[in-house]
Amino acid sequence: MNKILIGLFAALSCGVSVGPALAQDVASLAVSPVIIAPPASPIGETIKARLAAAYYGAGKETSAYSEAQKLYFFYGSRHFEPIWVNQTASGGVEFSAPARKILDLFSQAATEGLRPEDYLTPDLDVTGVKADPMRLAELETAFSRATMRYATHIYTGRIVPSSVSTNLDIAPKKLDEAGLLVQLATSADPVSVLKALEPTHPEFLALKAALASFDETQADRPVAIPAGRTLRPGMTDERIPTLRQRFELPAGTDNTYDDALVEAIKAFQADHNLDVDGVMGPATLAAVNGGAPITRADILANMERWRWMPRDLGAFNVFVNIPEYRLAISRDGQEEYTTRVVVGTVKNQTPVFSDNIRHIVVNPYWNVPSSIIRGEIAPAVLRNPGYVDSHNYDLLYNGNPVSPWSVDWSQVSSTNFPFRVRQRPGSGNALGQIKFLFPNKHDVYLHDTPSKSLFSRDFRAYSHGCVRVQNPMEFAGALMANEPNISRASLEGMFGASERWVNPQTQIPVHIAYFTLRVEADGSLRSFDDVYGHNAKLIAAMGLGAPAPQPEIVAEAGDGAISP
């Protein structure tokens, strides 16, 4: 009698058509019966014994247990017979034709930003294996492990995002390893099966192309402009001739920062999403000098992050790139709208995740997070109960508004503050006039803000974690482009003192992402500051550089306003 085990994979056999190996990104594999067939040969007996020992000997909730379980179920469905190794007429052992093709792919893993040594391990050596069932079983199962490892790495990445930071709330994509192994073993072109797992995002492919031609020693960066004072129109400076040369302007008669140079700087600032004022301050100077030199490790880390992203971003989607302080709406891969954003401070980081915009709220209340109540509002109210009304707040006890003047504040402290706080709709509301909701455990969303001055800064990590949008009504109009009954005008017509909820017919994918390299239209790479240190930490986790430094916490206040 065959033994019936309940596992994670559907029953498989060599003659069954398995279809695509890729599962939906958000799909979970249903619990299904797996038929464990009895071994049909001595090699099958040995493979079963080795896999069973690894399966039952590994601790649950470990990667070793998961890997052993998948292999045990897979081989059990096919009588534990080998698929990668063959015995030769002379009594030796050789890899099958599909296995040899996959081995060649392993050797080229560096072109994918992976490490060949992770797959071409010493236990894949066929030398001296002969027909010993134990050695055959070791070779067979080692090849399956290496193949699953490669498939997982190319599909969903080498590093678990949460191991880099808890603010990387990215669930690894699901891959049907058992179905994939069947496809690979029976395919005339297993290389194409594995290559189909690679991300298809244009920027990933551009990074891969850049990796192929990247040279750490390349010296084609323009001559750096030395650091110095901020240059404004009419000023003179000894760096002016170098600046003229950098922007291919005619040599001047003196070292004046004249109109031609100012216009060249303005055009450069516009192209690089900087504040267009013609002033060459530290941020513009850094951009002119090309930012920090791009390294091979930077390319590999950003390729890894693209592997973390959903395979399908959505035909119409919102994409926020934190290091770029920028939001874009894209349709069929082409940007239709873009605007500046303010993101969370290093202390209060905006999390990285994907979701769907489901609601728009006009004239929103701001339900103040408990951390802000404890750290900022409670101390202020304890000093002066009038703080509640002066900031247009409601003090709520058991859901009901109470007057701050009716409270015996001697019985209350910042750590024992039994009230919720919300800010009423109005011109001073921290959320401005509109917010865009994609309900999530982080309580993060996109919103307007009365603090407009921060958008003119090049460094824009000042919020408590939510994403502030520079031009929220323009964004709303672009976001509702597919909605027949919602428009910018209809939303603006709701402005007033009462909170209004609007629910689009179609949910819109939104991706809060973290890329320190972006690919320009001409194929060149543009780098951005690693504001939260995620890039450095990932590089360290991938074994590509020195231990990651902690990001510096800069001044958090900005304009002195409490805001999400």
C-alpha cells in the first residue's frame, strides 16, 4: 500500500502535465494529498532513506526542513527514482542531458547577479561515484537542492527582505518547486524554463545589461567640481571655468556665475528632479559630480530588490521610490504623472510594501497615532489643556469627545494617557484636504499637507512615516483617470468641514519601493542617497562589502509641525 502524506504540493508523476511552474505572487498552495510511492530499485531505496533522514531530522520552521520536505514529496511521487544521473555502460555515472544544460547555466550565474559557487558545490562532482547507491543518491539529491536554490534565487532573491530591516514588509513570492523540477527534468530546453523565472521589469533588465558591461575601474566620470560656497547669480568663483567646461559653454572673460551658466544649471536641475532655482548648492553640486560612484555591489543590490517586487506591478499603478522622494503614475510601463513627495524620517521610516488604493478621503480627520500622542501631544496637553482646541484637536474617551477642561489632569501622565486624539478637518489639518488610503498594518497612506515648504528641499525625509504628496489634487486627477464618476473637479467640489469618503470602482496598485539606482531613458544609471541605510545593509547581507553603517538621524522637525 502506498503511504498517504498530507503536504504542501499536489500529487505529481512523470507522466502528468504540470503546466507553468510559477504560482501567483499572492497565492498560497492548498493542502493536498501527496502519494509517496514505494522505491522500485536499490538506488530508490537509498534516495528515500537519505531524504527521509533529512526530512524527519530537520527542525520545523527551518529552511533545511522546508527544502527536505519538498524533495521528499517530489521524489516520493516518482518511486524515488533519479532524474539527473545515469549509469554508464562502463559502470560509471554521468549527469543527464538536462542536468548538463543546467550545470552550464550555474556556471554563468554571475551574469544574473548571482554567485556560481552557491550552485556548483563540491557535492556535484561525479568523479569516482561509480554505481555505489549511496553516492548516486547523494549526487542526485544534491543536484535537486542546487537547482531549487538557483530557481528560488533568480525568482524571489537570495536574501529575505525582513532580515535586512523589519521595515521591508515584502512577502517572498511563491514558487512551485516540485512542479518546476518535473518541468526541468522533462524539458528539451531546461535553461529556458529557468530563465522564465527572471524578473521582466525593464529596469531590472537594464541593470542586468549594465552589470554585463560594468567596470569598477572605468574613468569616464567628468572632472569633479570642487566643494565650496553656494553659487548664486552674479557671484565670482575660481570654479567657474571648470563649470563652463562641464556644461560645454564658451569660456567667459572672467569667473562670474553669469546668466548662461545659471540657465544651464536650471536645465540640469529640472532634468534631475532638483529645486529649479539656478543656485548651485550642495545637492546640485553632488548631482553635477554624478553623486557617489556607482559600484558593482550597488547594481547587484538593486537587482535583488527588483526580484523582491511583484512580477506584475499592474497596468496602471502608483510607484513611490523613497530614496528619490518621488511618486509616479504609470500606464502600460509609461509614466503619465510624477510629483515630489516627503517620506518618513530615519527614526520613523516609511515601510516598503505593495498594496492597493481603495479609498479617497476628502476633508479627512487625522487620527493621531499613539506614538505621537505619547511623545508629543500628551506632554503638551499636560502643560496646557488649551493646546487641544488651539490645534483643532478632539480629545476622545471611549470614542466620545470630552472637554480638556473637564479632566483632572493630576491623575493623568504621558504614560497613562487614556485618550485618543484626532484633528478635525480644516486648513491646518496635518493631512491637508485629501488622503489616499490603502489599508495596511503600518497605518501608512498618501496625503496632502499644509507644510508645503519641505517640498522645495532636496532632502525630504521629514514625516512620521506617511507619504506627503506635493500636488495632491493634480495627483488625484491623474489617479482617477479611469474612473467615470470621479475627477479632480468632483473631489474639489467636496471641500468643506465634513469628512467625505469616495470609493473608486477599481483598486489601484501602489508600490512603496526603495531603489538607490534608477535607469534613465538613455540607459544610464542615476544614483540616489541611501537615506535609510537599506542598500548598505543589503550589500553586507549579500556578502558584497563591509558591514553596513547605521544611517545618520538628521534633524526631524523641518517646519516644527506635527504631521504623519
